[in-house]
Amino acid sequence: MQNRTKASKTKKYIAAGAGVCLLLLFCLMSPLPGMEAQGMRILGSVLCAIAFWAGGVFPDWVTAAGLAILWIVLGKVPYAQAMAGYTSGSVWLVIWACCMAEAVERTGLFSRISWGIIRLFRPDFKGIALSLFAVGLLFAPLIPSATAKAVLGAALAESLSDAMGYDPHSDGRCGLFVASFVGFSVSTAAFSTGSVFTYTLQGMLPTEVLATVSWGRWLLSSLPWLVLTLGICYAGICLLYGRNAHTQLDASHTQDMHASHGPMTRKEKIAAALLAGCVLLWIFERQTGIPAAATSMTAGVLCFACGLLKPEDLKTAFPWGLFLYLGVILNLGTMFAAYGINDMLQTELQPLIRLMHSPVSAVLLVGILTILVRFLLVSQTVTVAILMAVLLPAAGQTGTSPFILGFVILATEQIWFASYENTVFSPALACMKGTLDHRKTVKASFVYAGVALLACLLSIPWWRMLGYL
């Protein structure tokens, strides 16, 4: 434990030193072609922040706030421009969606729905694993925190594993946990309201591109990927973990868990109505003309007005450090375009752009690049923002929509080869209370990485038909 703490501190010192050196280098060196000194200072500050994020020197939101300060003080960026990201609809959408999710969870509605669905499936390993997929898929667009969903799914997997008599570190226990993670967390990429990562992508997309991607259009675009990924991952889980999991769940267990909730309360009925209303308005966003952010805001306010949340709950219903973080990270694309960084990247990345000459090569290259970058960048949000900022200039020349490039990043970044590289997976695994080791789940990460990338490649004809390629 002491050695691990020492190694963590060493990593932070190295990352901090590298970040400061990069900042000084770009402030002192001659401007790159197409850039001025101001743009160099801004680029240097971004590279410094990436090093700090990669090394976990400070909490993500502290580093983001420091980045904005460097833009203003060192880069001489006007304050309003440096803080423009806080006006993004994605920031406010996630705030109110988190409030709504917190309110619904407090009513007990999520738990009631979960056990109500699980009891409909066969009580053996394959049936319970499939039920976790189903519950996760239902909640995917409703809870904007991928971590909260993953923890909720892991808690269900842990309870079901105990009820089925699966020993600690057994294949059956591991299989149910992986099924919960895939169902509750991985599937979020298919929904525009699925997670902070999808909101980050929306904030990074050019306005004209984002205007064409409604909630329903996003789901329609991701449908082949979702079906292929979930289907093949389910088969892989059954093959890898199900062959030695022979015990069955007592049918009375799920019935008792569902019955323990009793009749629906008034608050549960209000929460159900708000959820249904949100989903309908998100689906018909283009027809109604009501932005998704406005729908979430209305639902969030009604949660307080109807007594599902108390006024003081606003302090805890949303992680406000995330607000500070998103406001800066979503401004990267604008800053890159305004200060010549996009033009420089477009010139310097010509060899990479030439490799992305076709949709197949573009999808394959972006997917592999994302998987490799994730070994360096622990934060999935940072991964989306940085890769999109770098790849956006290339999108126009490759004939591939920025939305598709961003979706490929979302689809392939949820890997967990190393224990440190997935901030969603780690707290979910902790919910298994020491009964499962990370190493036993790694083979499932190999399956997921390969399946997610393959499903993206097989989705190319569908994306071409929808006009994205």
C-alpha cells in the first residue's frame, strides 16, 4: 500500500513537471506555421493541462479552472470568451438531468422497475445476465451519470450473485458483474442523454452539425452498433463465464424483492410521469422545437416544485465540480478555432488525414487511437474533448461527419484493461465488496474493445445511408 502511494506521488510529480515544461516551451519557442505567439501560449496551456489530467495532479475541475486562468492571464483571452463554455446547452442539460435522476432514485422507482424487470427472466445465469442488460438499457438514457448507473448495476449484480450462491471470484459472479457494466454503462453511448461523455461530445460538435442530431436521430444512428455490441457481448459473457455457472435463482427472491416496495407512492407516480414526459419530448425534439436542455430544466424544476427534492438538495444532487470542469473543457473547440490551432493541426496532421481517406480507415484509425490514448488519459471526458478538438479539422477532408468520429470515440473508450484507466469501472467493481478481482474481468475488456470497434465498422453502410459519410 505504501509503495503504491509512493508510486502515485511520483507519477504526479513527473506529470506536473512535464506539464510545466511544455507550457514554458510553447511560450518561449517561435510560433508554428499559421500561428501567432498568443495561440502558442494557449496551446501550451492546453498541453500542460493534459499532462496534469493524465497524471491526476489535481482533481479534474481544478486543472480545468487553472486552464481557464492561464488562457486569461497568459494568453490574454477576453474573460467572456474564456468562459463561453458555461453558456453551452450541454452543461445545463446535464445539471438538470442529474437533479431529475437523483429525485427519481430517492423515490425508489428505479429499484422497483429493476426488480420488476428481473423477475420476468429465466432464473439461470443466462437469463439473469440478460435481465441486467435489459434493465441497464432502460436506464441508459435516464441517468446522466455513467458512474451512478454502473454502481446501481453492480449493486444488483452483487445482490443477485449472493442470492444465486456464486462464490467470491467465481465465473458466475464475474459474469453477472460484467453483464451489469455492459448493460448499464457501455450502452450509454447510444443515447444523447446517456452520460456526461455524450454531453461532452455534443458540446464539442460544431453548431451546424449538432442541429442535425436530435435525441431520436442519435439513437437511430447508433442502433446497429448497439444491437451488435450488446448481442455479441452477451454471447461472449455466456461463453467466458456461463459454462461453470450452473446454479439457479430462487424465483421467490425476485418476487419478494419487487413486492417489498409495496404500492406505488405519490412521489413515484410523479417521478414516472416526469420520466415519461422527458423521454417523449427528447424523442420529438425536432417536431416540438423544444431543446433537450429546456426539457431537462423543466423536469428538474418540477422535481423541486413537487417535493421530490428539497431546496437544500440542489447542493448535492449535482457534482458542482463537474460544472466547473465542463464549462472549460467544452470551450476547447472554440479556442482552437479562434487562435489558429485548428489551422496548424490541419497542416501538421496531413499524414494522418491521408490515412483516413475512406470511412473504413477513418473509423478504424479513430477507434485504435482512442483505445491507445485511454492508457494515458484516465478521464473519459477529457479523452472525448481532446480527441475531438484534434480530429475536428480533419473531419471535413475525410468526408466523415464529426458526429461519427465522436461516436466512434464514445463507443471504444469504455475499456478497462488496466485497473486505473476507467473511472466508471473502478467504483462499480468496488461495489462487489472484495468478492471479485479486476484481473478476472480483463478478458471481457478484450472482447468489448474488439466488438465495439467491429460494430462501428459494420455500421458504416447504415451511416452512409443516413448521410453521415
